[in-house]
Amino acid sequence: MADEATGTDRKALDFVDKIQPTLGDSPAITPNGASELDKTIVRYQQDVVFGKRKAPEAANAMIAELQESIDFAS
């Protein structure tokens, strides 16, 4: 189908071919159970910023929580 493309379809395909050498690898897919990663990071970050937890404690708790979510989803 690409060989028969014309107009804007052809331009889009040519663009992708032109930039292909500058593209890196695709980012890794978020594992099942880790979709709340951004919210979890912010929650633990706020705990540290507002003095509720020390950074190492927050980091360990966050990693444990995320691992539990991933394990549960698997």
C-alpha cells in the first residue's frame, strides 16, 4: 500500500522515512499494575517535602508499594 500512496499520505510516509535515522528506541511499556506511578511518586515526594518521611524511607516504601501493585496485576 505504501508504494501506491499519494498526496498527504505519501508526504507522511516520506516524513517518517526521513526522520527514521534520528529516532531512538521506543520507551518501555509500563508494566501492569504500575499505571499509577506518577501519582505514587508525587505522594511520596510530598511526604518528604513536608517532613512526614525521610527520603530513604519514602523511596523504600514507594518501591515496595509499586512492586506490590505490579505483583498483584501479574
